[in-house]
Amino acid sequence: MTQDSTFGKILIIDDEKDNTEIIKDILEDVSYTTMLARSANEAKAIVAANTFDLILMDVWMPGQDGISLLSEWYSEGLSTPVVMMSGHAEPSDIVKAMKLGAVDFLKKPLHDFLPILRNIMTRKEPEKSNQQVSGIDYSLKLKEARNIFESQYLLHHLSDNDNNIAVVAEIAGLERTTLYRKLKDLGIDKK
Amino acid sequence: MTQDSTFGKILIIDDEKDNTEIIKDILEDVSYTTMLARSANEAKAIVAANTFDLILMDVWMPGQDGISLLSEWYSEGLSTPVVMMSGHAEPSDIVKAMKLGAVDFLKKPLHDFLPILRNIMTRKEPEKSNQQVSGIDYSLKLKEARNIFESQYLLHHLSDNDNNIAVVAEIAGLERTTLYRKLKDLGIDKK
DNA sequence: ATAGATTGTTGTATTTTATCAACAACTCAT
DNA sequence: ATGAGTTGTTGATAAAATACAACAATCTAT
């Protein structure tokens, strides 16, 4: 984003050649650097070796689908904004993608997507730094307040994931069995 | 939710009579209490005079649309979960609704919506009663989110106590020198 | 200037948290 | 019924956090 004359580096993930070529051309015409991936596996390898300012990803692809990859990336702590796209998305897919952390969802074929992407990449920075935790009980000692915080963090993820310990442990970045102990220590009855 | 034999009170906001009657019948068959509103204005009046466990609202209505009302309600601090519905929603509408705080988005005509609503109303409760901390960035791993939490906790006490380490350590229940290390680890420059 | 108090850094011991590993108990598909 | 997979518990060990202790550096009142 700071090099020569490009405004950002974008990864386009989609198996439809026509669609990706059009998007690629449009973006490169206005000086964005783009890379293409045709599958989730290809995308993973590229993201492991590169840093992008934005990822534009199709929902339906051969092999692993986009929503699943989105979940995987964000649970691994990926910070790159991801925009999902699809030609025939059900509301439930869109809701799911948004809940998983997608920053937007575009309908294919894409129209007027440039300002949207530009806006995301422009504001990406301030939005992140505004994240504030509120409602902290400052009358408590750090450890007590921290326990409340952790309880809520974990309860949130439990309720979002059908109380699935293995999944929540993955999301939280904890070893599975640690989560069992933690829930017990925090007095959280998984049910 | 605590009266006679109903499981919850639901407000249905939609101008399509057929649609609302069907939903109403289904919900009441399983002992939910429902009320209907045909417009945003009617809904506002009803919500001002009643408490609901869930609001089911159409996007397109005569007068003010559902998304706009959603925005208005949540910016006013409404805590009732709102589920949006629409027969012809664009992804952009769904994204907008989710970003404004809708808890889900259903496609009309509604199919199998009962478990979805039930799930929302079921998990709403534990979350509500524990609500003390908010604004947690759930996309982060526990450790990262915790660091943000602790930073805020400590910064708050530092600014309330003239950056006095000894005092803040006492308040936080930490050993004084531990606080020096912690501030350094959290990247907090005492000044 | 000086003594005493406070602030800040660091080594080490202790405690707490988390991982790794193993296995029992349970669930589910066949 | 059975095997595979998942869930839940627990011991041992590693890693991280915190307390205890010491001392240098700085500040403040006299």
C-alpha cells in the first residue's frame, strides 16, 4: 500500500474464470495489485505467503467453500478484511458470513464494486482502532474483573457454536482440555 | 415469558396480511403470544407500550422501511432481538441489517422459522443476565481480547489516580513490580 | 547537600495457567 | 452389537504470570 503506484493488494478467490478476469482487469486499471486463486486450498497457500489489503472471495467453489474458509481464517486471527460474493446467496448464507466477520457481501455479477472496496480499504484502519470494551466493573480487582470478561467471551462463543467445546477452544486459541478446566473454574455450566 | 403458558411475546411487523396471519397462527399454536403491526409507526407505538422477547420485522413496508426503523431502535438503545425478513432482499440490504444489529434475516415465505426464533429467544436470556461487559472483539483469540480488556482496566485506574503505580497496583490486587512488567508487556507507556 | 521516600528495573522463587497425553465414557452410524 | 468419533476428566510437564527481594535511579522535603 506504500509501494510504487498501487493503492492496495487484493486477492480474488473464485473458480469462475470470466468473473475473476473482469474484476482483475477493472482493479488493475485503477492501479490495484491483484492475485487470483481458484480454490480454497490455493487461497490458503497464497495468503500464507503474502499480505493483502483485502480479500474478495466467492462463496461457492470446488472443494472447501468460502464461508468455511472465512471461518477458518478469522478463527486463526486473520486481520485482512474479507468481502464475500455470490450469484445465488440465500439470506442465511449472508447472515452467516457477516456473523463470521465478513466486512461485506456482494452479489455477482459485480456492479459498481470499486467504491465499496475502496471504502473498505480506506476506513479499514480507523474502524479497528475504535474497538472499546465497556461495562467493566472497575470496583473489582483485576483478576475478578478478568474472570467476568472471560466468562462473557466464552459464553458468547459457546452460544454461537452450539456449545461445541472443540470449536470454541479453536476459536479462543485454547487447547481443548484447557477450555473444560476454564469453564469449570469460571463456574460455567455448559448447557 | 413468566406468565401463564406462553414461552415468549413476539411482535410481527409486516403489511402483508396473509403472511402475518400464517406466522401468527404457527407461533400461537406453540404457545407464543403475538402482536401485529402493519407499519413502522404502528410498531413504534406498540413497542413504546409493550415489552417483547423478539421482534420479527419485514424490510419493505409502506411509510418507513424496516431497516430504517431497525437503525432508529438500536440507536435508541432497544435491547429486544430483531429478526428481519424479506421476499426479495438484496445482499446489500441483508448486510446493512446485520451491521445495524439484526440478529438474523429470514427469507419470505418463511419456512422452518420456529427453531430459529426459539433458539434466539432461548440463548438471549443467559446472555442478558450476565451482561456487564460489552464491546468485546469476538474475532480475537481469548488472549488478545483479554489483553485489550486488561489494558483498558489498567489505563482507567492510572488516569483516575495520577498514574500512580503503587496505588493502581493496590487497587488491581497486583504486586507493585508486577504492574510495571504488565504495563510494559501490554505496551502501555505510563505518561 | 542530604536523608528518606518513591519510582523503576531485574533476578529468582512460587503460583497459576496452558499444553500434551492418556483414557474412560458417551454418542452415532452402520 | 460394534467401531469410529466425540466428549469429558485427569496426571505430568511446560510455559506464563505473579510475588518476593534487592538495588539503582529519581524525587522531595528539610
